[in-house]
Amino acid sequence: MKALGLRPVPVALFLLTQLITVVAVALSLGVEPHFDTLLFALHGFALAGAGALVASRQRGNPMGWIFLALALAGTVGDLVQGYGLRGTPEGWTGAVTAQWIDTWIAFPLVMGWAVVFLLFPDGRLPSPRWRAVPWLAGLCVVPATVGWALSPDRDAEIQSAGNPVAVTGPLPEALLWVGVTVYMGVLLASILSLVVRFRRSRGIERQQIKWFALAAAVNGVVLPITVVVGFFSGWLIQAATVTALTLLPIAACVAILRYRLYDVDRTINRTLVYAALTVTLAAAYVATTLVLGTGLGADTAWRTAAATLVVALAFGPLRAWLQDQVDRRYNRSRYAGLQRVAAFLEDLRAGRAAPERIEEVLREVLSDPDLELRYLPPEAELDDGDDGRERSVVSRAGAPIAMLVHGPGFERTPDLDDVVDAAGLAFEIGRLRVDLRRHLDEVTASRARLVAAGNEERRRIERDLHDGAQQRLVAIGLALRHAQSELDGSASEVSQALDGAVSEIRLAIEELRELASGVRPALLDGGLAPAFEDLARRAPLRVTVTATPERFPDLIETAGYFVATEGLTNAIKHSGASTVVLTAERCVNGLRVSVTDDGRGGAEPAEGSGLSGLIDRVEAQGGVLTIVNGAGTGTRLTAELPCG
């Protein structure tokens, strides 16, 4: 019971009620219609169950105990009735008295429901001025019950005997009418108190009253019909009556425990739409049948088929039109919100709006300026948050794709789910775009890691060449010079051989230095400015350098250096340029490197070319390389590399 949030005493009363119900059903079966016995047993089960749940989970709310008391009293009435009906022909002791008690026990139950209307949903009066109403409800029970119990009219309701305490004269009738008149006033006052409470309520309490009012409205339609048609005229009428009465405790339990509380507006909306749809389609069917019956005859099957076809074709458009009319008249906020979302989706399909603007649209529609839309990656755990802000999960095909984090003080409305459902396409596209950007970021990061690994490997090779092979060659050259100095001057042939070996070693050292410089120039340790100046000094044409002394991340500087070397190589080998301008400067996003020559132009990044590899290198760092050139106007390479 603890796992279900139930308490021992309410559960014990519920079980006692069900035990009495089982005995009452066993006594009543066979002596009254089965549907009468079983339907009222179902009503008692729902009433007692609602009472046990409310009394267990909201200890300070007396509504649960009131429901349990009404259920227990009603079940005792069923037990007395079953005992009287079965015991009278069998001669059981007190059977006639039991039937007599059953005739008037319903009055306290009816009065109890007036108190429910008065105290719903929190068990307290709307204000102290309503204190007299429950007292009047209790007082009117006495004359009404006594007048009903003493009336000779009860003779027909007691098998094989008349009313054992019947009193002739006007007294029973007078007491009955006094009690009923006061009760009607109490009932009207209770309904009025619920209306007053609804007009004053906001938020949760308003939604709670809507649930109970919806069930009460169903009873307000069904019960008068059963009175006019006749309560005992058939099982269908009785089933409708018991169903309507059973809705009251169920709706009250749902409202008090706040289970799917905000679905009430949708339920009311759908009820109005389908009620109007049913009446309209029935009228259309009858009208079509009458019109076709005049021309085709009363017994033709074509008339029925045609009327059915008319109803089937009209169902979809008529439902949409009625839904629109109901929303426009009774739920302006939902209507306006759905229209706004529909207009946004139309712009989205036409390419006039980006799916990311759905957050702005939701802020407007839901009147929540601080709303945040967070897309959820696949298999992400939902964040309940600890900042006190309410969260709503957006799901598509049963899978959560986004989360709405509402602003402080946000009041949840029943329109939220409808608006979110209507905007499903925008959420789907937005989620796909976020996933695409995430994957592109992962690819970019992967490429950057590859480039970084390549650069690190080049630096390792550079160090190995500088500290290993070069130093060993230098040492060999020095040793050869030393050996040459130790030789006799007459050994000219040996001396010439040593000179040749030293020259070869010098060439090998130069080549290794060129190779190491191509891997990553050591001058980059001082920044781009000295590295660009070195490129300009070694170039066979005039190169102007404008480079900031500012330092940038190593990978960014390396990429910028290779942009300069590739651009300079292209100008020397292919463009026939006479002058080149190298520029390195900070831009808004990071570093901008440009190479401008005055050659013939026409540079294009072909597959496998240096420019193609350069584009990959720049994009791996998240940058962009642009090539601007034309016949006779020279070429300009510009790389923008983002950095902090």
C-alpha cells in the first residue's frame, strides 16, 4: 500500500464497502434486473475507490472521506434493498422493514452530493458567508426523510405489504415538500458557490473545477432526460443514469489528484465538437433520407446508401469546420496559437523562415518570453533540472527530440500540447539541422585532430633531422677537415678527395635544412612576421610583407604559413608575377592571411593540386579559403582562420 501511496484506514473502508457490495449483489441477483444490480455496484466501487485515493494522498482534504461515507451509505442501501426483496417472500425477519428503510435512505445520499458541490475541490467553503448552506442541507434531510418514510405512497414499493408506518393526512406530504423545497435551494446555492469559486480561481484550481463541472454538466443533461422518459423504462436509460453519476467521483478524483489536469480543456473541446458533429450528421442523414424517399420510394436501398454516403463524405470537412468554430468561439488562445503556428509552417515550407525561429514563435504563442528550446541528441537522458523551471518534453514517434524549458512563473496552459503537436514539423527539421551541425563539427574536429597529429609528426621529423642526421653530418665534416689538416701537404690527391667529401656533406646538410624547413619552419617559433620575412628574402622576385607581430595558436600559424608558401610558389611557378604581397592580420573571427600577385591569374584548385590540399588544410581548422583571380588581373588567396 505504501508503494501506491495508500493509507490503512481509507483502504479498510474501501474493502468494507466492497464486502458489503458483494453480499448485496448476491442477495439482489434474481430478484431484480441484473443490470440494475451490477451497474449500481460499479458506481459504488468507483465512488469508494475515489474516496480511498483522495483520503490517502491528500490527508487534509475531507473530500475523500465524504466520498467514502457516501459509498458506504449507498452500499448499505443496496444491502438493505437486496435483503428486503429476497426476504419478503421467504418470510425473513425484518424484510418488510428493510424494504421500508430502502425507500428513504436515498435522501441523505442526495443531500451529501449537494455538500460535495459546495466544498469541492479543497474541502473548504468558498468564504465564511456560505456557512449556512451545509447546515440547511443537514436540516432539510430530516423533514424530507420523515415525510417520505411516513407517506402512504410507499405502499407500492414494498412487496406483499403496505408501508408499515404510513400516516394518513397532509403531514407526510407537507414535511416532504418542505424538505424538498429547502433542498432545491441548497442545491442551487451549492451550484452557485461552484460558479463563484470558478470565477475567482486561477491556474490549477480553475482546471480542477472544469473537470468536475464537465461531469456535472453531463448529469445535468442525462438526469432530466431519465426523469422525463422514466427511470425504470429500460436498461439503456438506467445505464446512462448510472454512467453519468459515476462520472462525478471519477472526475472529482482526477481533478483533486491533478492527474492529466490540463487535458480538461481538450476534453471539453472534443465533447462540444463531437456532440455538434453527431447532431448535424444525424440531421443530414434524416434530411437526405426524406428527400430521396420522396423520389425513390420509401423501401428502396438506394435511399439508405445515398444518405450513408452523404454522411461519410461530410464527416471530415464538417469536423474540421466545427473544430475551427468551437476554437474560435470558446478557445481563442488555442485558435490564435494554432493559426500562428500554421502560418509559420507555411513560411517554413516556402523557404521564407528558418526552423530555428520556432523558439521565437513558441515564446509568442505561449506568452513565455524566457522559453528555451533545447534539442536532445539520440539516447540523451532527460534533464529534470534543479533551477525550479518547468520543463516540457517534445516527442515524435514516441522518442523525445527536444525539451522546452519555461521561464520563471510560467503557468502551464492546456494549449501547450496542441501547439507543440502542431509545430512537430519545425521541431523535426530543427532537430535534423542540429544533428547535421553536430556531425559536421565532429568531422571538423576530427580533421583538425588529423592535421594536428600531422603537424606534430612533422615537428618530430624536424627535430630528428636537426638534432640527428644534420649534427652527425656536421661532425663528419669537421672530422674530415681535421684529418685533412693532419695530412702531409704533399698528399694532394687525398686532400682533393677530402675537399670533395666535405662539399658533398655541405650539400646534404643544405638539403636536410630545406626538408626540415618544408616540414615546419623553425622561424615560426617567433611568429608569422619573421617567417614571412624569411620567405620574402629567399624568393626570386620582389615580395612585400605586412604581418602583425601578434601571436596565434600554433596550428593556426602553421596553416597561415602554408597558405603563404603555396600562394608564393604559385606566383613564382605559374603566374609569371613580378611582385607579391604577403599579409597577415587579425580579423573579427581570428587570423586573415592573404597572398596577392600581379601575374596572369587563372589559378584553380584541381584535384590533387597544392591549392586543393591547401583548402583541406584551412577547412580542417574551421577556416575558409577564397581564390579571386582573372585573366591579366593577378591572383589573390585569402584564408580566414578562426581562433580565440
